[in-house]
Amino acid sequence: MRVLVVGGSGGIGAAFVELLCQRDDVSDILATFRLHEPTFFHSKVNWISLDPCSDSDVAKLCANAGQLDWVINAVGMLHSDSHGPEKTIKRFDADFMLQNMQANTVPTLLLAKYLDKNLKGVVNAKFATVSAKVGSITDNQLGGWVSYRASKAALNMALKTIAIEWRMRLPQVCVAALHPGTTDTALSKPFQANVPQGKLFTPAYSAHCMLQVLDTKTPEQSGRFWNWDGSELPW
């Protein structure tokens, strides 16, 4: 297989890249980075600098990527240097909301916009994005974190919409939203104190579980939201 990992130098993205290198069924990995220079190198991996929110950057990447079997987008944000997720709507900031939408929603839409030729004709192709359970409208019982929740809910709607369109144009592709569980990365670092014992996953474990989920999914299951343990999550 030839696999594209967008955000391959981040916590979960880097774990995806390392695990995919260990698989005999993976021959080539295109991995992108932006803010964090890659620290892992392997003969299977070709690192590419990419702004995943740039239409022209993504168009160029897809034009040169060749045929792809799997696409995994691990790009995302929860907080910035100046803003954390809102505990109350009183803390809402429009610019921070737009940053969340830009990082968590836009890259997947741009990838889908340009990947038709790369995925066309591939048997049981996968197009997956790391989402978050807090983006589930049905599951939201606590409120708060409105910008992050809304951007992940928008991502989930985008994936569902892409899956519906691709049933006609790319019926062999399985589109999937993936929840990684709470993972020990820079994204979750400020919020780990309240995580129950045994529920904070290493990036390697989280990525391993999500790859296992993807291995089992078929085009007939396209357009659904999967937990790290393989259970289906409500939108």
C-alpha cells in the first residue's frame, strides 16, 4: 500500500508513520509536516512540507502524490499559546473559533477536493481523519469547549457529506472519522490531570488501535464515526 499521513510529525501523526513503516503491506509513506520538523526517518517515508490549510499547497501535494491506498489526516488543534478551550460561552472569542475551524475542519475538505485521481481505482481505499468524541452532538452532556466541539462537529459533517458524494464517484473508498481516545500529546497535556487512571493512551497505542479499526472497515461502512476500540459513535 501507499499511504499519505497529513500531520505526520505531530504526536499521533508521528505514531501513525512509525507503525505504518513496520507493516509488510505498506511500501511507501508520504508524510507531511508544518510547524514540527520530523525526527523519525525511514526508507519508506518521504517527508513533505505542507500547509494543510492552503488550497494551493494541498493541490500541489495531490498532483504529485500518485496513486494512494490510504489517506490519514492527523492535523488538529485544541488550544493555542493565548487561548484554551472555553469553560463557558462567556469566554468565546471569534478569532479562536476561526482558528479551530481552520485547523480541525478545512484540511480534510481540501484533501477531499483534490484526491479523486489519487484514490480512483484503488480497491478498498481509506480516507480517514482523526476527529474527537466531543464533536458528537448526541454525546454532548457537559457543554463547554464550544470552539473545539463545533469545529469537530463540522469536520464530522464534512466527512459524512464527502462519503455520500463519493458513493457515486469513488464507491471503493471508505470515509471514516476516528476518535483516538485521550492521548498523551501536546494537544491534551494541559487537561490530563482529570483523566482516569488507565485512560490516557500513548500515541503509539492510540495509533495502533485506529489502524486496527481502519483495517476492518469496508466501503459499505463509509461515512461513519468510529471509536478507538472499534465501536461506532453517534454523530
